[in-house]
Amino acid sequence: MASPISPSAPSQRLLYASVGLEQYEEVAVSFIRGLLCLLIPALPVFAADKVAATVNGEAITSNELEAALAQIPPPAMPMSDLQKRQQRADALQVLIDDRLVRQFLKEHGPKVQAVEVERQFAALEASQKAEGKTVEAYLKELGLTANQVRENFALMLSLAKHIEKTATEERLREYYEQTRDLFNRTSVRPSHIVLRLSSSATDAEKEKARTRLRSIRSDLAAGRVEFAAAAKAYSQCPSGPKGGDLGLIARKFQVDEAFARTAFALKVGEVSDIVETESGFHLIWLTERKEGKATKYQEVAADVRECYEAEVKQNLLTSLRKNAKIDVKLKD
């Protein structure tokens, strides 16, 4: 069974060490959404239930959303109405991700034997007994039935098998070489100028954005404008007023892969060519690089495997979302 996300998980420890405490909460939120605990109870749908969203025609009800929100620990400080709305929207997106993966695994996931599921359930019972608790009390606390937990175990085991098919020793070593900066805990500080485009942008709209960025890059190269000033004037990002500064980032899990790969390949003071991500088109300027400590594959093999598995999950979700029909009906 996949354990709850915590700072002790190797992939998050790497992020924590790379970016610092002040950015950890933001990193954790985005990273957790890339992983699936698959412990969200699917409730029966009744005719009178209000539908919060549909995923490939399958309904997620407001009752399911409320059940998911109930599992979130209360905040240390009172939340504003805006924060509550954002939390609600985030929770719905997690439910959508969960539903997409469930649908994929039911149709394409490797088969799981009943004995494997029962082995996991027995381990859960043993862990609760060791803490002086009963599994019945634990399930009541989660709002789950034993059958729901068994179904979740089957899905998690199927997902693990799906990932394991690609996690060969050769692939893991290759992944380590490609992302060595992550495991060395090296971080960089990029600033950027982004021109945002919707997923439905036309070729003409894309070319217009490229042309604009080429002009800006030409002005930068000629010294007619400084990068920070150009970011303040043109960047369509909240970082614009700060000159495009994004702070220190780790090699993985914080920004789009194309963005991170480019930023880590730059030397301090260099400006990139145009980089395309799901957000739009970027120019990246590297202002700082903090080298970590060199590692050997054998020393971080467990971390490599966990980060690789996390990325496979992220990529699976990205692919599923691109091809899914998602209709969010819930309004603020």
C-alpha cells in the first residue's frame, strides 16, 4: 500500500533540501497532487445528488467532494472565503485525478490476485493492532468500508505493477544520469518572461507569441533592455512585477519538465531560446546556481526509484487528462 505523503519520503526530502523551508509548503501541495493515495471513497450516486463534475461521463457528486474535504486536517489559522473556495477547487481536481486513474486501471491495469489484496489488508490490521487500535475504528475514522479499502488496495497494487513494468535497472540508471542534479540536491534560480496561450491556441497565435519573444530576446542581446525590466513589462505571470524571479527550484516536480531541463542547462547570466510549455512560451534567464553534493547511483538508488515512480504517475495523469472529457459543473 502506498503510504501517506510526508517530508520523510525520499522524493520530498530532496525537494525540501533543495528549495528551503519557505517554499516547501507550495512544493508539497503541487507534488502531492501529482501522486495518488487512491484512498478517496467512491459513494453511490442517487438521482437527487448534485453533480460536481463528470469524468468521461462518470459523475463525481457534491457528497463525494464533501467527504474528501472532511479528510483534510483543519488549518492552524482560519481560512478566508477565497482560500476555502480554492481548497474546494483543489479537492475536486484531486477527485478528478483519482477517478481518471481508477478508470484507466480498471480497463488497462495489470490483474491483481485476491490473495495479494488480503495480504495488504492483513498488514493493515497488524499495523493497527500494534498501535493498540482496531481496523474497524481506523476505517470509521476514514469513512471507508472494508470492501472499499480492499478495492483501493487492488487499484494501488495494479498501479504499482503498471509502473514496475518500466522501472528496469537500466531505465533507473538512465533516469539518474538525466536528473543527477536532483539527487545531488543542486538548485538554480531562474527568472522568466512568459506569454501565455490556451490549449486551443491557433498556429497563428503561437507564431505571434514567438515573434514577440524573439524581438524581446533581440533587445536583451543588444543591451537595449534589462531582463527584469522586460519581465515587468511583458511577462504574463505573477512573478512579472518581481522581474520574473521564480526563486530557487529543484530539478524535478516544481515546474514543467521542458522549463526545468532548460534552466538547469544554462550558465549563470545566460538567456535561453524560446521554451514551450503547457503554460505558453518562455524566455529564461539564470541568475544563480547552488551546487549540491556529488552522489553515486548506488547511494541514492532508493530515491531514484521513488522519484521515477512519482514521475511515471504524473505523466500518466497528464496523458489521461489530455484525452479525457472532463466537465466541471460546480461553481463558486
